[in-house]
Amino acid sequence: MDELVNDIKNCTECSDTLLCKPRPVISVSKKSKVAIIGQAPGRRVFESGIPWNDPSGDRLRYWLDVTNEEFYYTDNFAIVPMGFCYPGTGKSGDLPPSKKCAPLWHEVLWQSMPDIKLFLLIGNYAQRYYLRKNVKKTLTETVRSYQEYLPKYFVLPHPSPRNNIWIKKNPWFEEELIPVLRERVLLIISSG
């Protein structure tokens, strides 16, 4: 596992398409139980090298009802984005994650982590990649249909503050879905 993580952290496959120097961000353990698959590191994460070290991460930890220590304990959570490097900023926020990372690295990572019981698919990029033809027409429909993807996948919107309006328009998300998410995650990470 150490060699694989080192290979990923030294990857320069996308250097010709990135606006910044490659700095892959990943946090995993051979014993990880829950995989968090998001988009790509944002600017703050790129600068710190710590995944989900921003307001989006604060909200994600709140949704999961875990402490920073529990979240960053790699035997609990594997943090594997769709694109490992910060893609840069566009007109309406961060650019999309590189399409090269997931096909290049994800499957080999999952083969190295046999204890993963749940994949959290955060946002459209992860959901389209993993759910393929089973993804719904909109993110809202996909998230509302979360039970269809259990027990392997749990679908979530991106926890970015940019999604505050979506969260307010969809109160069912925090009222109905978040308690189920918390219960599943607690059950998984507390099982020896």
C-alpha cells in the first residue's frame, strides 16, 4: 500500500492539463472501511495537502457526525478524489477533476483495501463514474433515490457552501437522509 500511495503522490500524468503544479492528495489505509470519493482538491486543500481541509470538509464531517480525529483516521476513511490534483479555477468555481485519475488509480486502490464496506459518492462526477447507467437525470433525483444504491454506495451532493441553496430547497436531505448516513457510518467504523 505504501508503494501504491507513493506512486500516486508522485504521479504527473495530468501535468500538461493542470493550471498548477501536480500535488496529488490522497489519504488511505489498507484497513480503511469507508471510501469517500469526491471531486478534486480545492485551492485550500492544494495549499495544505490535507483533504477536505476547508468549509466543505467541515460540512461533510457534520453530515457524517464524526470528529476531525475520526475523519482523518485512515483505518476509518479512505479519501480518494476523482481527480487527485487541484484542477484550477474557472468562471464559476473549480474546474472539473481530471478524467485520467479514476481509471488509472481507483480500481488498484480498491483491490488494496479489502475492508471497505461503503463508498460515499459525493457529487455528480463520482456518481456518474460509479453508477454509470443507474445515475438519474439530475443530482437531486440521484440523491433522493439513495436507497437504490445501498448497501455498496451512498450518494451525496457536494457539501460546498455553493450548495447552500440546494440544501435549503431540499429539506428532506438533512431530515431523512443524513440520519441514515450517520447510522450506517457509525455502524461501519465502530465495528472492530
